[in-house]
Amino acid sequence: MPKPKKKCCESKPRCKRCPIRMLKDGTLPDGYTVKKRKLVKVKKKDQTSKAA
């Protein structure tokens, strides 16, 4: 599986490594998402910081 690009190049049609296309197809690696056409890591929620 190809690694996603860090930033979408906005070309049409979308290339195979485009993060937007990979997100839509469901092939984006775990722990990543796309915000404002850029690939970003998802922060894990800390379960110890929850209020009692």
C-alpha cells in the first residue's frame, strides 16, 4: 500500500497517494486524518484525564 502524501496537490483526477482520496476510499493508515488538505496525526484521548 502506498504511503499518503503530506499535502494534497489539488490536481484532478486525484492521484493514488492523495490523502483526500485515501480517506474517502478508507485506505488511510490508522492514526491519521486529513484537515485543510493536509495529512495530520490523530491525538489519542488520554483516559486518565477524565473527570470523576
